[in-house]
Amino acid sequence: MNRIFTYTIPKEFEGKTLLSFLKEQKYSSPTITHLKRTEKGILLNSEWGRVRDILHENDILTITITETETSENIVPVSLPLPILYEDEDLMVINKPAGMPIHPSQGNYDNTLANAAAYLYQLRQEPFVYRCINRLDRDTTGLLILAKNMYSASLLSNMVKNREIHREYLAIATGFVPDQGIIDHPIGRVKGSTIEREVNEQTGESARTHYKRIAYENGYSLVSLKLETGRTHQIRVHMKYIGHPLPGDFLYNPDYFIISRQALHSFRLSFTHPITGRFLTFTAPLPDDMATLFKHI
């Protein structure tokens, strides 16, 4: 698969190196190394370019990212893969419940990675799995897959810099206050590999904003935004304030109204790393959550 970028060198890069321009465009060191090793990966005025070449105003730089390798040990499997948006650099997926995002012990052929591998097999294209943001197996909703190494690097940096904004919807037990901020550190439960807890001594800082949207039949529909991205942050924080999510096998195994944690990645907003367009996506509440709030 090839992804081609063409640049006209601006005046401010007159006399500077090709490498300095690539770094200004936020090409990572591994990507630059890949380009150097790829035939015609870097062309300067239609000639094979070197990173130490000196640039001049109005030079034409053509970058071709060629990827031929495929992610190993990911078995293509025909599984649901609801694509809400796709272009040359990324796709936005509305992940269903019960689907892990990565293969792991006991989850070799039922993951989002397997579904994506199957799609690329149908397209007869090489496939490298690059999932940008995480969702738990039973959390539904929006996430991003990068389609090439350049977009993956840019998007990963955006995650680190908190430039990808997510809003979640959750069903919480009881009458949640109108709105508030939960600011308590989260750490691993001693002796557990997966369970987390609020721990003021050893936990990492965690901050969650919440707002109640509706209340019916003993449950609140809550909007949540995260300032940090700790493992199980929403689930742990909502339990801590006395409003756990129903159906949560770790923190509140109450399956009376729902068979999985009632959490949904509802809105995803970010600036496209290549085009600069601001994008916003929403995914409606899945049926198993929406049924409790029929008037929403």
C-alpha cells in the first residue's frame, strides 16, 4: 500500500536540509528511516533525495510511504466492523460490545484486530494493525485506527498531548449529582493484574468530569469527559462516589438491567493530522443502554 505526500518547499526552508523539513512535518525517526530504505521513498525534484540535501524555495518534495508487511499472528476473521468514517490515513470505528481491541490470551480470533485483518484481506492489501485509542472489551463506541505509519505517529502524539477529545455516556446506579469533578488518583489493586482502585498514596493522578443527563427508574444517564486516561478510570471513579455502573463484572456485578458495563464512547473530536480539518463523530447509545432511557 502506498501513501504519497507532495510538498512545495516554502521560502523559510531555503538553505535548510531535507531532514529539517521532514522533522518540521513531524515525521518520526522510524518513519524517516523507513523512507530512506525505500526505493523512491524520498524524491526531491523527481530525483532520489537524501536527508542531508539542501532545499530551495519551490522545490518539489515527494514522499511515498510503501508498506508491504502484514501484522503477524492476527488471524483474519469475519466479524462486525462498523466503519463510520474512512480516508487514506485513518478510519473511525463504532466498536460493538464484547469485542477486545487486541488479541490476548483467550482472545485470539474475536477481536477488533481480527475484524480489521479480514477487511484488508478482502481488499487484498497489506495490513498493519494500529489502534490509536483504547476501549475495554465490553465498552462500546468510537475509536480510531491509523492506516499508515505516518498518521499513526501523528495520532499517537495527539493522544499523548490530549488533542483527541472523547465524551462517554454511562448508566450509573442511583441519582447522580447534576455535575462535578472526581479528582482522585487511581492505582492497581494489590495482588490483581487487572483491577484498579482509588489510592491516594500510590495511585496516578486521575480527573473525571461528569454531568447527569437524565434519571429514570433508579438509574442516571451520565456524560463523562476525562482529563487523564487511566485504566478503568470511569468505572473506578463512579464506584468511588457511590454510583457504580451496572453490569460491571469487576466493580459492580449487578446484571439486572444490562449484561455488560453500561459504558459507551459517544463522541470523538480531533483535528485530522494530515488535512487539518476538525472532525467530530457521534455514535448513538446502543440498544441495551438506550432501552432504559426511552425519552432521550
